Amino acid sequence: MIPSRLLALVPLFSTLPAAELEWLSQRSSCVHHEKNALVVEKNAASSELLFLLTGRLLVVDRTPEGQEVGLHVIQAGEYFGELSAVDGLPRAASVRALEASQVGCLAREDFQALMIRAPDIMRTVLERFALAIRANNKRRVILSLSNVQRRVAAVLLTYSAPDGLGQKTLVIRQLPPQHELAALANTSRESVSRVLRSLMEQGLIVREGRALLIPDPSAMDRLIQTPELAATQ
């Protein structure tokens, strides 16, 4: 059982009336996972809807050669595992804990009942499916880039947002750890470190504490789109 006050902090459930939150509280459970623990294993037969209460997780898969590739970082408040919760088929990817994490669980039959009881949740899940398809398309493009510098630059752009000052500058307000960037760019932590130094030397990125500025996004995009502009890694 997860207290309804904690469930209300999960965006998927935040608009539920008190009675529905209490219904959900009685049917949900919480599991603690240590850093680097396997939260979900690919092809496992589990079908619960999962949601992250605290911590951070990384969705991973393996190439035909057996190399682990990071696909997506799950932040606190996000839900995951909805594919198996909808169709009952085995898990499509594995999930590892990037740090100690608390993961909420809701049985498949209860999740499907919840979508009937709360149509807004069904609409949110459908919109999430659409976004996931678009994100996977972008991810495939990143992994298809032939050069590590281009892949890391493309990953940085996915984390960036306008600086809010009406300028063209993009900002990553809290730069993810290098091992996280490495997983998403399908490279090593050492390569990420070299790429970041190279991008700084070229003036394409600027560090400001934990934040990272991209002063000229068009220049970064040209590097990504033009192989000959990228340094060999």
C-alpha cells in the first residue's frame, strides 16, 4: 500500500479525486531498489504498471553483439512498463537503477480498471504512447550517427531547453552524469569527457556550474548533420 498523499505527487495520478486515490492506494505497493539494481528484466513475464516515487532509472537494451545501450532516463514522478500493462506481453526492455530508488507497482488488472474509472488517465496514456513513438524515432536517428561527437551533441540537444530570456541560447540546467550521457550515446564515459572538452574548446557549449549553455544551437546542429565537421573519437 502506498499512501494517497504520495500517489498524488505522481503526475499521472495527480488529478484523481480523493476517493479514487484511496482506491489506488489500497491496490498499489512499493519496492526499494539499490543503485545499479535491475528493476525490470527484458522479456520478463511481469505486467504491472510501474511508477518512480524517488530516484532515477535507466531503460536499457542490448545490441546483437551484447553491448548494453541506454534508451531513456526515468525521473521521479514518471511511470513506465505500460506496454506490458496494456497487452500482457513480456517486457520490451530492461530498467536499471541509476541511484537508490523507490518504485511503485500497480497490477495490470487494477491499471486497466483505473483507466475505465478515470478516462483522463486513459487519454494521458494514449498521448504517452504517441510521444514514445516520436522519441524512439529520434533515438534511432541518434544511434545511427557514425561519430561519437555527433551522438553526444545530439543527446545534449535532447536535454536542452530555451533559456527563457528571449535569446536563442539553449540551456541544460542540470547536466546529467557522464555515465548517463555515455549510455544514451552508446559510448564510454571517457569518450563523453573528451567530447565535452572538444565542444567547449570549439565554443559550442559553455559550462556554468551544473548548467550547460548551448549559445548557438544552429552551429551545434550543423556539427550533428555534417560528419566532416565532427572530430573522430
